[in-house]
Amino acid sequence: MQGHLTQSAERVYGEAGGIAARTIVLVAGGTVPEIAARRGDFADWIGSHVRSARRGHGGPTSHDLRTAAPLPGPRDADAFVITGSSSSVTERAPWMLRAEDLVRSIVAARVPLLGICFGHQMIAQALGGDVQKNPRGREIGTVRLERLADDPLFAGLPRVFDVNATHVDAVARLPAGAQVLARTALDSVAAFRVGDRVRAVQFHPEFDADVMRGYLRARAHIVRGEGGDPEALLARVHEGTRGPDVIRNFVRRVAS
């Protein structure tokens, strides 16, 4: 699914109120090669949940932010999703700065936007927040998320539920006007909102148990070297995480 923006993307009618909903996934990175070879990549997984939310009618197109291709405009879609990445927004690479300009344009145009992991951090940085290496260390595996506020993104979900995560950086300072929506044991800003159109989650709602196990196996030597126990983390992974509900809620309740 990765690639340049497909301008001929079909506009489809979403579930909520018959509102047209065309989504562009802004690709900021790729998954572990071993996982990609057998399961696809971020945009594929996000796309499957977007299609599920629309009952199979119309998947998103994608645009790779790392290329030199012209960026989509803020009104080229009815919603945008920024993927995760193994890169760090603290690198301040030229493509990241271009992407942050696009983020600000999307927010100014009041177009719905969801940031996932790296995308969560990029939104915070682009809007005046600050991202740093998490002083509490790497967060990886199936983790417990605690909601701190009611929000359409978490509609129908309990106050505490499990999600999949893998990250080293974290949002150290929120942008002005942002509200924290959730936290985990290692991250006090696991989700936030800016206004009624922008949401950001540090976890990976698109990961299933198989993908999460793939990350833990690929990163096992790093986790072990940092004093962690990859076997214990693997044992905690399960199929009952609620990440897909978060993406579907974004499509049905925020983007609509």
C-alpha cells in the first residue's frame, strides 16, 4: 500500500451520516523487514481497519513522507493518519520538517488527523511541544492503558484496557491547548487531543498479537541488553487488545 499519493482515490460514504470520507495514510517509516515480508506494513494494517470501519467500502491511499514527491495538500483528503517509524523526530531531518509543515496546514484547515507512535510525536513537535528520549526507558509489548478523559476516540472502551506499543521517545511537553487522554506505566502522555479534530496515540493500534511478537523477537537482544526480559514480555502478548477499536472510532466518530 505504500507509495505516492493516488490522486484518483475514490471518495466513499462513511457510516456516520453518509459523510464522504477519504483517508490518506502519511507513511513515516516501515516495520521490521521480517514482519513486512510476511504481513505487509503499517499502511496495510491501518488500511484494513479503516475499511472495516467503513464496512469494506473504500480503503485509504498513502503517501511516503520520506520521498521528494510533492506532499498532498491539507484538503486532498477528509482525514489523515501518520504512521510510526524507527526514526526519531529529534533527528530534525529535512523530510520531517516538510512533514511538520503539512501537519500545521492540516490542523489549520481543521481536517481530522490521527498520529500513531512517531506520528503522535510529530504532531506534538509540529504544534510547539517537545519530544525527548523517554527517561523511563523503552516501552515495548502489550501494555495496560488507562484512560484519563472521555473522548470519542475511546467510545465503548473500558477505563483500562490493553494495547500494543514499541517506542523509545516520548512527548515530554504537550503543545499549548492539548489535553492528555491516556497514560501507561511508562508514558504519562500515551494519547492526547488538540481541539476536536486532532488525536495522537503513542501506542500502535494497528498491531495484532502476531506483529507484536515479531517486534519482541526482533528486538529481544536490545531489550535484554537494557536489562529487560523479552521472554516475559512475549508471554504477556495476547489477542484481546483494543487498538483496532481506536482506529475505527477515529474513522467513525472523529473523522466523520
